[in-house]
Amino acid sequence: MKYTLFISLFFLNLIHAQNLKVEYEYVNKQNLNEYSSESSSAFKNQAEEKLKKPQKQILYFNEGNTFYKNITAEGFVNEKERKKVDERTTNITKESFVIKPIKIFHKKNDPGFYQYQNFGDDEFYKYYTPKFSKVEYKDDVEQIEKYTCKLAEVTLDNGGLVKVWYAEEFPVSAGPYVYNSFPGLVLKVESANFIVYATKISNDGKAADFEAMNPKLKVLDQEKDGDKIQEIMKNASKVKETHTDIRL
């Protein structure tokens, strides 16, 4: 019995002492029409093919801090329309497919998150604290990557239901996006819009992989600076004279 206890304690210390790296695959469940009703059929078909492919995302955990990012797929640009203005000028309208980089930072003992935002020339971090209306811990279990995971059903403020599967075998509270407040490592998150699930868990993370926040960028609070954030997004959406962007 003492030998088993020693092995368990050693395992816990090992996880805490080294960089934890979790590789996930993200599957989008949303309809492309929700993003742009003005895009051409050819563009939508090509974009949907891109969206059907699972997207790789990675979580790094070190000493209570987490960094979550995606590996962006290559985008594309289509020519949508040509209009001849005069003998020398032709107006070309293009539509582009872009998967925005996801970079989410969580600092130890900080209730909120810092998410990198990029709208044209505006780069900043949006700080926000996730709000759940209700969290219910269920008796359901599921095997994910050989680990037994328990289910927590999370009700969002907007009424949406999210299923979160976490493994207590990993003594850390960490997971994709804002789902890191559970008694174990989150290996799967399922909502109406997406599914993200772990495909590999290791201590292969390196210090260089754990990206630091850029101290030169502003931090805007979602609640305090909500109007400013909306203004930046609105101004960025006006740039449609020569192209239409879809950013996921």
C-alpha cells in the first residue's frame, strides 16, 4: 500500500513539475451562412471544405499558467466580381477566407482570460471573465485517450448548454478556451457550435512554446471597454470595398 501511494505522489509531482502539452482537434459545427450571406456559392463551397477538416489546437500548462492556441490552416482569396469603371479602371471585388489565430492566456489565480484580438491595424488583448449560469456534475463517464473522464454540464448565460469532460487523473485545472475551472484536465468540450477533443497528452512542451503576452499591446476589459471593442470591430467590418473577409 505504501509503495502504491509513493508511485501516485510521484506521478502528481511529475505533472506539476514539467510542461504539460495537450493536443486537440477542433471540429466546427456551424453553418457558413451564419458568417456571410453575401458570399458567392463557389466561395462558400470552398470555405465549407476547409471548415470540415479538423483544426489542430494546443494547450500548454506550466506552474498554473496556461497558453492555448490554434494551428491555422492556409486561407484563400477568390475573385468575386469585376466591374469596368472606365477604359483604364476595373474594380475587382475579392472575397477571402481567413482563420484567425487563437491565442488565449490564463494567469495563475487570475479569474479572467486574455485573448489576442486582431482587427486590421488594431491589435490588443481582450480581458474577460467567463460567466456560467450553472454547472452540474454528472455521473456519466467516457474514455478519452485511455483516460476516464467525468462529465460536467455547463449552462451559459445565454442559455446554451456545453458538455465538459475532465480527467481527474491529471491534478490540474486546465482546458480549452475558458473551460479550465474543473477538478481535472479537460479533454473534451462539446457545444452546439463546435467539438474539441484531446488527441495526445504529454510533457513534451518546451519553454519556448509557452508564448508570452506582448507588453506593447493594450488590454481592453470586455465589460469596461465594451463600447471601444465594438467600435474597433465595426470599423474593421466596413472595409468591404475591395474584399469580403470571413474570420473564424
